[in-house]
Amino acid sequence: MPLFGSKKWNDGLEKTRTGFFARIINTLTGSEIDDDLYNDLEEQLILADVGPECSIRLVDALRDTVREKGLRTGEQALAALRELVRQEMEPEAGMDLSGRPAVILVIGVNGVGKTTSIAKLANLYSRDRKVLLAAGDTFRAAAGEQLEHWAQRANVPLVKAGDGADPAAVIFDAVQSAAARGYDIVIADTAGRLHNKKGLMDELGKIARSVKKAAPGASLEVLLVLDAITGQNALSQAQEFCRAAGATGVILTKLDGTPKGGCAVAVRQKLGLPIRFAGVGEGIDDLLPFSAADFAAALLPGREGTP
Ligand SMILES: Nc1nc2c(ncn2[C@@H]2O[C@H](COP(=O)(O)OP(=O)(O)OP(=O)(O)O)[C@@H](O)[C@H]2O)c(=O)[nH]1
Ligand SMILES: [Mg+2]
């Protein structure tokens, strides 16, 4: 099957495309369009971690499109499904980076890839903007050093305090100094936490409030990092996390490491939040600004230009 779209997206989703989505592609391209096909497709989308509700909705929408447009071949149905996935994943609006500074607070459970993603974001944004990092994980020993190492690699300055310092105070200092020194973007790390630890979840609220206090002109994006390998299984936890922490978007990491990248669709639908970035490896360049079109094309490749 010829691939089109972005190479990085195609590479990042290779495991998914050759895993659970290979069956979906084969089902669509190898069959007549009939009820059996829709039933098989629904089952395979669920197996690919797209989530039952979303899978049913996608297949229903595909049925409608096939009927309305009079599609005849599986290849046409595949293209129609790709377009439906693209629509599903399209954010309503871009990220709010309008503030002075624009603050990106990165949150999530332990080990999902927060600090690595921050390094990648710093690398990405520092190409054309002044970026400052804030080492808000003052809980885990060596977390600050880990971020410092990445900050050096990305050649971006870092505001850091000793272990055990109040994370809201560290982030306050970073935002205040960014505003005073004309930095465009502050990216703040936080310690990993579980959604059911009330004290730690309240701390995130305190951090968000301290951003506004530090610089009245600041904007705030709260990006929840989710690990695609845990995918669907972690979604009910993630829902609670979002509610408690006021997340505004998602970074979906480790898409390169799972055959079930379909979970991105379930994440978008269940959380009602846009995916802003996708992690596709451990290197500093392995973070892709989310593109619904590239994602859908990498997941469901077909002949370019198929209606
Ligand atoms: N393959 C792959 N590995 C990733 C990706 N993102 C992060 N990792 C790896 O995941 C591991 C954990 O990453 P960290 O960035 O330390 O995670 P964290 O959320 O900051 O962890 P805590 O601070 O302990 O909560 C590291 O080994 C990273 O290299 C990704 O997109 N793909
Ligand atoms: Mg970390």
C-alpha cells in the first residue's frame, strides 16, 4: 500500500499500521462493501483501541457516507474512513500561546514522558522563540538534573530550586522572570502524580493560579501527558485527571511503541480535548505537532487522491 503524508508520522505509527490497522486496511481493501464488512470493521476498530463508542460512531458515519456518495469499492471506503478519522481528530482551535509569556504547564502520572516531552518542546519552540524552562518537579530526586541536562541540549535556560521546594513558587519565579526579561514561552515540568491523590491534584490548581499572579498578561495551556502504550486502559483515570487539573490539551507519548495507536481517537473523544503533540521516540526531535490529516493518512494509507 503506497504511503503518502508525512514520513515522521508514517514512521511513528509504523507499529500501529502494521499491527491492528493492517487488518482494518486489509478488510476494507479486500472486500465488497456489505453488512459483514461493517461488522468486521467495527470489531477491528475496537480491538485497535479506538474505543467502542467511537468505533460504532465511525462505522455508522462510514455507512452514511458510502450510501450518500454511492461509493462502491473498499478502497473508496478506506479513503472515506480516513477522512472521518481526520475530522474526528481535528481540534476546534489552535493552542493559546497569546500571553506574555505563554505558559505551558505539563502534567500527568509518573513515567508517562513529561520531562522528555518538555525537552522536545523546548527544542521545537526555541527555533524561533525565547523559551525558559521551569523545573517544577521538586519531588523526585534528580528530576531537576534530568531537566537541566535536556535544557543544555536544547540550549534553553532553566529556573530550578532545591529538592522539596514549593513547585508553585518555582513556577511563579520562572513566569515572573520570563515576563520581566521578555521571554515568549515558559514550559513548566511537574512531578508525576496520581489523579486520586487530592493534595497533589490541588497543588496543580495552586500552580495554575500562581502563573496568573506572577504575570497578569500570561496565557496558560495545561497539557496532560498520556502514554499511548497504556492507551485505552488509562482513560478513566485520565478523565478524572482532566477534571481535577483543568487540562486544555494532550501530549500523547510513545506512539512509536504501541500497535494500538488507535487509542488517540478514543483519547480525543473521551476527554474532549485536542491532542496537541505526539511523541514518536526518545530523541529530542521525536515530538510531532499534532496533525489530524497526517495522523489519519499514516493510520489508514491508501492511494493518494482516492475520493
Ligand atoms: N519510545 C518512546 N519513549 C518515550 C517517549 N516519551 C518518553 N519516553 C521515555 O519514557 C521514559 C520516561 O520519560 P520521562 O520524561 O522521564 O517521564 P516523566 O513523565 O517525566 O516521569 P516522572 O517525572 O518520573 O513522572 C524515558 O525513558 C523516555 O525516554 C516517546 O514518545 N517514545
Ligand atoms: Mg519527569
